[in-house]
Amino acid sequence: MRDHVSYRHPNLDGGSSLDRVLEILKQYWGYETYLPQQREAIACGVAGRDSLVVLPTGGGKSLCFQVPAMRLPGMAIVVSPLLSLMKDQVDALTENGIAAARIDSTQTPDERDDVLASIRRQELKIVYVSPERLMMNGFADFLKQHPISMIAIDEAHCVSMWGHDFRPEYRRLGQLKTTFPDTAIHAYTATATQHVRDDIVEQLHLVNPKVLVGSFDRPNLIYSVERRTEVLRQVREVLDRHKGESSIVYCIRRADVDDLVDQLRDVGYRVAGYHAGLLDRERKAAQNAFIRDEVDIIVATVAFGMGINKPNVRAVIHAGMPKSLEHYQQESGRAGRDGLDAECVLLYGGNDYGTWKYIIEQSESEQAVRIALQKLGDMSSYASGVICRHRALVEYFGQTLEADNCKACDVCFGDLELAEDALVVSQKILSCVFRLDQRFGADYTANILLGSKEQRILQAGHNDLSTYGLLSEFTKKRVRDWIEQLVGQGYLVKGGEYNVLSISERGWKALRGEETPRLLKPAERSRKHTVLEDSWEGVDRGLFDTLRVLRRKHATARNVPAYIVFGDACLRDMARRRPSSIEGFLEVSGVGQAKARQYGEEFVATIAEYCRTHALDRDIDPSVKPVPKPARCKKRTRATLDLSRQLAFGRFEKGESIIAVSDAIEKKPEVAIKYLLDYIAQEGLTTPEPWVDLGTFDRIADVAKIKGTARIMAILKEVSDVADYDQVKISIECLKNL
Ligand code: ADP
């Protein structure tokens, strides 16, 4: 006998399960297309099939369960490990007009009773609970009395001991399947390792789960690595490219954090420091100031970041090398969660390796030290390596990068200059290691190559070696760099307690001239940096700033972070489209109906005033009127936009589907649709086949005759049984050509 109320889900294969989903996405969140894997993940939610969804930070995991929760009858339970995240998510949902609440230990008994009463009255669509609370005696029994649509487990890697964030209380979630046998369980994580994924499925007893794994590449992050020379200047250079926006600077040591905070503050930056040596309340204050945009920059040790959901971080700078690529990916991944371009700059210096080695050896067991040193070596290879940063990162996590050129890292931009005589230089270094019987470290080897007159060298008679002074025309820094690069590319290996250099098989090949290593000739001064592209296209920056002020006013009044009111991506789209009416305001990506109701009038009025005083047109449709790109971002824009647009046009000509084109140009379907609209406009197409069938087109045309082609939402309302938002837009684009 069934002992609790549960909803019977429509069949996943039935095809109709996603019928209202796009409408819900638009109505509550103001989005018109899915991010990669979202559609499939949402389909599992709607169909009630257990799933494990692995997407990188910023991949849009929350919507994977929030959208089905709105589609299904009953209430979804979301298990989340962090109180701050829960609060953030519930605030964001409430702002979007969704009945959501949380139950956690920070609430007063009265507040908790209110939520329980709402559950009893079946008023809520989504309830966030901590794992401890969910597994507490009697609570699951209470929930079972009410219709539960689904159970979503956020940050599901916490269930696995193999993950980096294991939480013992997550283990008990394994009982959920027994307690709620008829309710689908969906797990979400950004953790990339197979081991952890398998463990999640096992621990949660997922039944025939659909496992969806997205690409771990974050194409909107622009990676670069620089040798650290003058840290303050280098950090400021990056920060100044993002004036008035949010950045995080990571340092290895607390003392470095304190120093850098003082130095930056002295020259006028709005900055706060964060590390484990501060009092709890000081850390909280720093974190809150950052989340609420009261400071632009946070300088921190790795202690900072867990639970930070801030989507509009525009730069993550590592002033010192992290201790593993796992850490680097996680920390740098805090940039650009909103999908807009962001920069990740790693400044590394020769002593970072030694600093970490010392710290690792102090604090961990022998086996842990061995593993940690291996990871440190991989990190160091990345820093000194010269292969595409995106490729290096995804390959480290066991995935491949299809594109030859990521168009978003210093290597692919060609910002790094390669030494022309790399083979000869490498052979000199490798021979020197050989002549030293592979018994010395990098520093000593460099000194021999430079012809140092150091006492210990003379005493050892190493000044008589044939390789002594072979690279004396270069600086020590450069020779040391090259040795690290040879280690990074696997020509040399560091081993033993003193990091003694030895020659690998690959190194022997280079010595025989069968392989040529790539050695960098570091640019003397700062390199040309190329950031920010399509996401600023057509945006009036003055208007964007004006809207930011307005957003801040509302955020302060409502006591929520600014991004809960509107994200940066949304504000940019507002400053691009410049709507003159509420209807136009609803077209802005990220504006759902609740927000349009709440803020629409004031924002539209502000836009009107700004456009009047600056003589700007309003109601711009960015998909049909590409605006010239700002000069500052020429390189990336030219490289990505023109090429992919051309490629897309060629494929549309052959009648390829939007998904096929989006895959081919490696951009979101949203972008492919924009290109399709441009293509239709440019070619003057009057029928939308094969993207919209003619029957649907006729219906849309009939409604458009009455409503006018400008009123997309009004048309969609009339035809939503046969067409989605994109089909309406595509059809209207064709109607405009008639
Ligand atoms: P994750 O939890 O995977 O790190 P989030 O759920 O926080 O990612 O989403 C990241 C950002 O992407 C948020 O700003 C969110 O509003 C936005 N987003 C999610 N889905 C879409 C979509 N379909 N279209 C546009 N933006 C989206």
C-alpha cells in the first residue's frame, strides 16, 4: 500500500512533458532558451526519472530542478548543505514570484511554524531543507502527508567520501529512497570525477538514473598565466580592466592577504580581506560587503568561496599559485557564473612551489604528501605550460576540447611569444642536467648554464663542464623559467626530497632532435589583454551604470544582494534593448513576469529619461540590428563572432537544425537562434521552414495580423499550444520580409 501522497508523472517519452516548460522558463525567469543539458535535465525532472546532473559552476543547475518543480503538481524538496545558499536561492525564487521557503536552524520557532503551516496548506512549490533537518525524526513523516513532486539534492558530491567536501550528514540521505519510494530523486553537482559520480548514484540508491554530464569547459572564462614580477602592478592592471565591478584576488598566505589589502586600499580601491585568521564576524562582514557590492574586491586565502553564489565576479586573480588544479578550477570558476565574460589570471613565481611543498609536508601523512605533491606538480606544469589553458584544464578532468583554438586564453590569443631557438636552448639545458649526473635541482643547473662563479660550483669543479656558461647571455629568471617549462611539458622530471632534475624519455627524444619543446620568451612588459566581447555588444555603458544605481537602491531597500534584483547579464540586455514599454521590458533576458510587475515601470521610465537626454533610440532588437563592437574587445569579437556567424549562415543555408548549428559553432542555442534571425533578415526569407513547420507558421501569421508583429508575447499567448517563443520569433522575422 502506498503510504504517502505522490504525483504520477507524465511519461518522459510521451513528448508532451516539456510542452509548458519553455513558457514557465519565460514566465518566471525571463529566459527563452536552455543552457546545455538543461533541457534533458528538466525533462528527467518532469518525467519523474531519477537523475544525476553534473554541470560546471554557472551551468544553470538550479533551474534544472526549479523549473520542473513549477511544472509538476505538489511541492519539491531541495536539500542544500549551506544556509547562505539556501537563503539566496529562496530570496531569488521569491523575487521571481515563486512560492518558496526554507527550513533551517537559524529560524525562530515562529518562523518555522509559519513554513510548516504553509506546507500543510499546500501553498509552497519549493522548500529548501538542510540534510540534518530532513532526516530528523518525524520530519520526513510530516512531509509524506503532502504531495511531494520531487526531491532535489544540491551539491550532491557531499554524499561521497571521495569528494573534497564530504558531509557525514549527507550520508543519511541514502534512506530517502526507502522513505519516499515513489518520488524521484535528482542529484546535482559540479564535481568532475567518475569515482564521486558513481558513489553518488550508489549512496542515494538512485533507480535507473539518467546521468547527464556537461562539458567542464567554461568558454566565457578567459584564462591567462603570467610570471609574477611586480605583484601590485600586475594585480592592479587586471582590476583596472574591471573598474566598479567585482573581483576576487587569492593569495597563498594570510600575511600576503593583509599586505595586499593595505596596498590596494592605500591607492583607493574598495577592498576587503578574508582569511581564517580573522574573527568570525570580521569574515562575515567582509563576505557580506562583497556580496552586496559594498566593496569591489575581496583579497583572500582559499578559505574564501564556499557558498559564494555571486554570479557577477568579473575577475579572479591568483597572486600565488594554488596547490592543485582542482583548487584552481574551483577558485577561478567563481568568475563569470552569469555566463558573461570574465578573466582568470594566474600570477606565479618560482617560490610558490617551494612554499606549498613546505606547507604540504608540515601538515599531512606520508601518502597524502605524495598525492599532494603530485597534484602540486601538475599545477606547476599548467602554470609554466604553453598549451591552451582551456584544453589543459578539461583534459586534466578527463574530457576533451573539440576546438583547436579556444579563443579565450593567452596561448590561443598568441599573447605568448615563443622562443625561436627552443630546440637548441632545450638541448643545452638537458645536456647540462645530464652532465650533472641528474643529481641537482633547477636552481643549481641554471647557475651552471649561466656560468656562475658561486663558491660551491667552483669547489665541485662544475665550471669545467662543457655546458658551463652555455646560456650566459640570458637572465637567471629566464633560464629558470625555461627549466620549469621543460618540466611542465614532461621533458624533465623533478624528483626526490630536493627536486633533483632528471631526463625523461621525452627529454631524450628532444636531445636527439626528434621533438621540439615549446619555450616561452616572456613579453617584457604587460601583454596585450583581450577581454570582454559579445556580452557588451550594443550595450550603452552609461545606461548600464544608471540602471546599476537603480538596482542597488532596490536591493538595499529589500535587504538582498543586487544580483537577486537583476543579474548583470539582464541589466546589460536592458541597456542594449532599451525597452519603452512593459511588454518590451518582458523581452529582456532574465525579466520574468513578477519582476516586470514589480520593477518594470520604474526601470522603463529611467531608460526613457536616459535615452531622451542622450538621444538614443529605444526598442532595439539586438538580433536584427547588430551594433558595432567596442574597440576594446576587437580581437575576441572578430575571432569569434564573424567566423561563427559565417559558419552558422552556411549551415542554415543547408537547412540544418538550430541544435546542430549551435553544436557546430560551439555556442549556446540562444546564440544560434540569434544568428538564424540575422540570417533570415539578411537573406529576406519569407518562410521559416525547416525551423518552423508551415502549419504553425500560418497560425502565427494569422495572430500577428491582428496583434502586430511587435507583440511577441501576446502572439505567443495565442499560439502556445503549437509553438514556443523561438518559433514565434523566427516566424515573425520571416513575416517582416513579406
Ligand atoms: P550553477 O548552480 O550550476 O552554478 P546557477 O543555477 O547558479 O548555476 O546558474 C548560473 C547563472 O545562469 C544564473 O545567473 C542563472 O540565472 C543563469 N541561467 C540559468 N539558466 C539559464 C538559461 N536557460 N538562460 C539564461 N541564463 C540562465
